[in-house]
Amino acid sequence: MNLFNQYNKLLYSRLLEPVTTCKIQRNQHPKPRFACFIMKIIALNKRARFDYHILETFEAGLVLTGDEVKSLRAGLSNLSDAYATVHDGRIQLLNCYIGPYSHAFDKTDTSRRSRLLLLHKREIDKLIGAVSRKGLTLIPTRLYFSKRGYVKIEIGLARHKNTVDKRKTIKERDIARETRRELKG
């Protein structure tokens, strides 16, 4: 009798479940590698929802260096003044602050350089058409790590709000806050 059968007999005698006969190879994860990873938000652009009507959102990848990814993991980023433009049939993110990584070998300041956005060709064509014809702008709304660990940015196709619309937004927010207080207390 081999060791596997002895182990199963022992488990049966103690009224426990037997071990299945499938073999797990060495250095093989029983679960997928990114199964328990939760999407981590790095930066939010709260001002974008106040200043713009977001008509549609797109998820895009970013072309980054290794030092920039490490500084994003440390939380050194800001989207407050960032926007995206079309340049040579590509979409670039401008004025997005990603702070320098403290342990980087290269100490040049590239914190506000333009970064290329990775989108499908159909999405790029759609965004180029909307920006050129309708006078819309591309505003980043949030920067986050995806479930697989990649840095993604959510950009919104947006139309600028008037001051009347901004006042209306403030008024709606105040009314909602007051109703929450009354229901709570």
C-alpha cells in the first residue's frame, strides 16, 4: 500500500474528506495570480464633475516608465489640471502630475510630461470626431490600478458647464444634504 492510500484510509477513519488524486505541480498557484486583487484608486478628479458635463467615459492604458509606476504605488499623483488632446492621430495626456520616485536612479524631473494613452482604434476615431466636430474636451476622471495590476485612466468626453449649471449643482447638493440630515436625525 502506498503513502497516498494510507493517508486516505486515515482520513476516512476520522470521518474527514479524502484527498483527491489530482497533483499540484511545484511552484504552481492553486488560485489565479490576481484573484484576490481589488481595484485600487490612485487619484480622483473631483473638480471634473463640477466643471464639466461628463457625456461618456472611456478606460485607457498609460505608457509609463518603471519609476512612474512605483511613485503611483506610493500615491504621488494629481489629476486636477490634467486634460487630453489629439496629436498625430494619437491621444496624449497633458499636465498630469506623477511625482518623482525617491529611490530612482535617474533624477530628471519628468513629473508633468505628456503621456500616451492606449486605446482601441475605433475609440480613438470616435474621440477625435467628437472633439473636432462638437467642441468637446477630454478630461481624466480617475487614475487606478486594474484587477491585473496595470495602471489605467478613465477619461471622460465632456462639455464645459456654465455658471448657471454650477449653481444648480451646488443647490441640488445642498438640498440632498439637508434631506439626509432630516432623515437621519
